[in-house]
Amino acid sequence: DKYKRKKKENQAANSANSSSTDVGVIRIGHYILCETLGTGSFGKVKKAYHQITRHTVAIKIVNRTKIKQLDVVGKIRREIQNLRLFRHPHIIKLYQVISTPTDIFMVMEYVSGGELFDYIVKKGKLSEAEARPFFQQIISGVDYCHRHMVVHRDLKPENLLLDDASHVKIADFG
């Protein structure tokens, strides 16, 4: 229910703002931040893990001031709204959103294989047999989006992530 979700987000935001007892350790809710995975125009993505379960996640950190300056508040809101609804094996999962006065933290599925772009650069031209599974997975994910009346609008190899088994995960719905 909406009230409970908002209450949970506020509690998480309060714990996100609390200071850490370990010097140099940055916590967001129950997550401990690690290295930066990528940087974008209004934020960055960091690898993190849950301090109790040790589950690895990716946390997209969006700066509120920057998204207001770039006039993309609606875009971020849509991305969160869409990812909350989506449950598909080839679309990145959004687990939780933690809001603070300065930032929005999107706790997402961590995908260890990197971008399809880097895979193609490393491998060179892919054979039809090697490319086919990628295309089938991309089409499956895009079809799912379209059936839910959502258009990605920035589908490119840089926004297609690969897991450790080379399965595609569509990301960056912003």
C-alpha cells in the first residue's frame, strides 16, 4: 500500500542520512557502497551490498539539484514508476527507492557482465549464431515494455547489460 511504502522510504532515508561508525564506509539504508560502476549526466551508479544478507546490488544515485537543473524530474519519476511495475528476465529489476532531501537512491539488480557495447568492442563483429540470442532477448524485453505501453527511447548497446551467463538486461529507462 502507498502509505506503507512511503513510510518505509522515509525510514530508509533517515538511516541513509545517519553517520557510519566505520571510518570511510558509506551506508545508504542497509546497503554499504563500494566502487563506482558508471557516471552519467545527473548521477552515478555504485556497486553495493546489503550489510546483513551480503546481496550485491547496483545503486543509481540521482542528485535532485542536477535533475531539476536539467529539467528531467519527470523522466526520473517515469523510470522509477516503470521499473517498479516491470518483472521480466531481460529488464533490470528495481528493488527499492530511498529518498533523501538531496538525492534519490535507486537500489537495482547488479549485473556483473558489463555492457553489450564493451562485449562487441572486445569480440568484434559477431556471427549470426552469436548475435541471435542477444537479439531474441532484447526483442523479448522490448515486446514486454510495449505491451505495457512503455517505449524505452534510448535503446543502444551501452544500455544493454550482460549478466555472468551473457543474458541481456535492458537498463536506463530514464
